[in-house]
Amino acid sequence: MKTGFKKICYDSEETFSLSLTNGTQFASEQRLRIIPGKRVVARGRWEDKTVVAKIFFSKNAKKHAESDRRGIAALHKKKIPAPLLLCSDTINLAGQDIVILLFDYIPHAKQLDASLLTTDEGIALLKKIITEIATQHVLGILQKDLHFSNFLIQENDKKTNILTVDGAQIQSCDSILDKETSMHNIALLLSQIGAGESDLQEKLFRFYATLRGWLLQATDLVQFHACIDEVNKNRWENFSQKINRDSTAFVTLRQGNYHGMYQRDKQKPDFLAFLKDPDAIFQSASSHLLKAGNSATVIKIALDGKYFVIKRYNIKNIWHYLRRCLRPTRAACCWRIAQKLKLFHVATADPVAFIEKKSFGLRGLSYYVTDYIEGENAKDYFHEKQSADNVADMLKRIKQLFFKIKSLNISHGDLKITNILIDRDNKPVMIDLDGAIEHDSLSTLHSTWKKELKRFDRNF
């Protein structure tokens, strides 16, 4: 085994191998999940079997591994479908203890695709997962960190199996879970359907209540929606910390005068070269200029075989610099708002990175990077010869998009028709988040949206 285990796991596409104390060896094939400083989950081969390895290497590796092992054992004890633990071992690499758990690989299994959550197919799968959760609650099993990636869906001609794959935060009780605990737990899952979906969330909660044999009262529904609001608040508070530090999804950029964040899965040669000198790419012959303004320059560029949009926020003069240098950059603000929209499944261009150029701690130029969206802006869409039904349907979708954004206490700040893209799936996507604001006051939120909609109507 090479030294630098963390680097091999995080920073490259290299496969790796681990020699176990019993003389066998695990050879990785694909990394499935990375939690910086804590663990790596990888698919690979062990004793001529395909397995999934959970590799723990933090200072609390043994504690975390034991928690996962104990949780999976609790599931099996109560006959709840979960992968089999094939091997548990502790090995020492360069003076560091590493704990490895090897689980049976589940073939032809998938996780619930977030893009399907509100479709008929997604709702049907959601009901199967909810049925599994209701069963677990009746058996006294509580998944404290309940989310969709805790489950694998295995479908065949005869039936659909739902398997629980994360044992780390499972609590096993001797009796059926009480109503309040169960309600909070199912709210934790249903909150992840996304913003502006209260009707669907209530419908699925009623489905869960039927499985449990509850006769719901009006007060139960009020309590359920209060649970959703509480969970949403906590989810964003927790996630907003992760978007500005090394985590499973993100990497901190600290390179000379350049500081920022970027998506971990974008660590490829062209993108990493861009991070070293973000301004150089604006002079590249391969960049396509989308906007050349005093305050911002926008280009489209291909990096590592994929198109991105890069927006550079310019400094117009010394006075502009002095006004901006102590404030969060517009790139950082866009990154935060876009991450919040993405967390709650509100359609916006996928935030890839933000970069700030600093001198003596003072902020200057900044850059915001998103995925490029194939499609056209809504103005061009409506100027084409659309049928009355298409127009009515798209306006309904745009209205729902506005409702979702408002439900997160966010106003856009520049609500005009050209800031909405219609993608290849005929879905409206909100872009240009420079002026977006998170509101603490509902009265301010409502009054701001009233002005925004009036402006949109005039612009439309």
C-alpha cells in the first residue's frame, strides 16, 4: 500500500488496495462516497467477490466503525433487509489505525433519484420507502440521520426490495416508536422532497399514518408541517456550514491570492489549471463571450470535456473597490444562494465554484462558475410559435418556480424573463442570482416579492 492513503482516496482516480490481517486483500474499483478526514466508501473485490468497503481512518475510527457495525446488526436482528457484513478488520498504516468493514454488494440496486421525487415514478418508490420506514418504526428502529441515500432500491419482475445501508446512527428500541418520535422522523425524510411541496408532503404523511393505523386530527397536520419547517431550518443551518469547508462534496481553495470553494468531483486537469489562474481563461481563444459589461464579464468554456459558464465580477475603479473590498463578494453570495436552492430542489444552474482574489485580506475580483444549461431563455421561448397549452403550462411551471424560491424566504432581486432559462426537459431554471437576498422578515419578503412580480409583469 502506498503512503498518503488520504491523498489516493481524495485527490485522484487511482485505485488502491488494503492488505487485511487475515492475509486477504481488498482492491478498490470505484469510490462511492468520501467524508474528508473520516471515511471512504468504495466498491471493489475481496476473495473473488464484489463488495462494498467502508474505510474509517479518523481518530475516532474504531468508535464510528463499531457504531455502523452495531446498527447493521440491529437491523438483521429484527429481520430488516440490509447488506451482510462479511468482514471487519483493523489494520495499521504508517502508525495510523484504519478500520475496514466489508459488506455484501447488492447488484442491480439504485438510490432514489432526486429528480424523480415529484414524478409518478418517484412517488411510487417513495411510498415503498415510507412503507419500509413505517415497518422499522413498528419494530422499534429509529434512523436518526434519515435520508434517501440510506436506502437501496432493488427491483425485479416480482417485487421491489428496499434495503437500509447505513447503520451509523440507528437506535434500536424494545418497543414500537411513539407518535411524536415517529412524526419527527418521517418529517425528516419528507422535508427532503424540496421546497414548495407541502401538499405532496402532507399526502405522503397521510399515507404513512394509514400504515401506522393513526386517525389524524387537524392538530396532527399542523404539528407535522411545523416539524417540516423545523427540519428545513436545521438542514440549511447544517449544510450552510459544509459549503464553506472541506466536505464530501466540496474542497476549499487556498492558492496564492485566490480563495474559495469548488465541487470535489470537478478535480480534473483543465479545471484545476483554471483554479490556478482564473483570469487567464477569459483571454483564451476557446472561450465564448456571453456578456461583456462594466460590472461583469460572462463566458462559456469547455473544461475536461464539459461546458461551464464563468462570471467574473469586475472592479470598475478605485471607488468601486473601496466599496466592495470588505463585503462578501457577489460570487460568494451567488454560491450560498445557489447551494440553498439546490439543497431544496429548486431549479438553478448547478453551482460549481466561487473564487475571490484577495490582497492583504481585502477582496477584489471574484468569479462564479456554474454548469452550462442547454436551452433558451424564456423570452425567446415565448416569442416562438407556442401553442396556447404550451404557454399555459410553462407559465404554471414558472409560477411554481417563483413559489418555491419565495418559500425559502429568498427574493431574486432582478426578476425578468431573460433570467429564466427553459432547459431541454422543458423546465424553467432560475439564473443570475447576483441580487438574491435571504429575508429574516416575512413582511419584507412579501413586500419585496410584490415589487418583483410587478416588475416581471412589466418585463414580460
